[in-house]
Amino acid sequence: MCEQYLRELGVKNTRVYAESFASLSSESRVLDNVIAVLATPPNTNSSVTDPVDLAVARGGDLQILQQLTDDDFASTPRGENINKFLVDQRDTLRRAMSKPQIQFVVYETHSRFTCENEEMVTTLVADLNNYAAEVHLEELRRAQGECAAEPVDTQAETSVVRIED
């Protein structure tokens, strides 16, 4: 159904996987040739305006209907209700952003809560950038120790050259 919809939009060479993206093992070959990811992890669906329509679209999912009609849940993200969603979202994004050949990730939620949207993406990008910097510095230190070349100045300014046509 989803693949047919994508074909109607003109999207070609696409495979849709319905299983949890976050639960794929790091050895999984599923992502080997992937260059783009549409990440739609479970979320609070707090921006859904018609819960009945969403429940029907998901095959009569009564649990989501109950969740979306709970006044307390819809107005405030709290406790275990949101923690599982946040863990799934973080793990999904981390997996999508950890493969070097993936060129872009589209992250979608139906949530109005910033902790599921802007904060999630901003925090994860910062964490992954910090991790990449640590790995890079460790490689520089290792390379510096292996050869008796000049010391690597990790505090040196970086020059950006802009080339215009």
C-alpha cells in the first residue's frame, strides 16, 4: 500500500520496511544501499485532529483511539507515556544517522511537543557531532603516535574557501 502510494508520487527504486527501524541489528544488511530514510517512529500523535480517522487508517487501532482521547495525555507529555516514545524516537534517528552512505533523513511525528520534535533532533545531532569529533581526535592521536611527524594542532583555525562561478 505504501509502496504503491510512493509510485503514484513518482518515487522509484523504493522499499518500505514496516518493522521497527531502531531494532535492526548493526550487522543488518537492510541499510547497505540506503541513501534516504523516512523515519516515522511511534509518537504521542498529540497533533492529530481526528483520532477516529487515524485509528481507522491504522486498521482499527483502539489503543491509539484511547490514547488520543485521554485529556491528560493529549495536553501534557509525562512519565512512562512519553518516555517509551522518546527512547524509540532517539534510537530510530540514531540508527538512521549512523550509516555513512545515508544522505538525508526525513523525521516525521504527529506531535506538538518540542521534546519529540525540535529538541529530539537538535540534541541527537549535537550528540552525534560530539561523538564524531571524539572519534576523529582519537584517530589523529593514534596517527600522531604512529608516525614521528609534526604534532597535529587540533585548535588551528579552519579555512573555508568559497568558489563562485
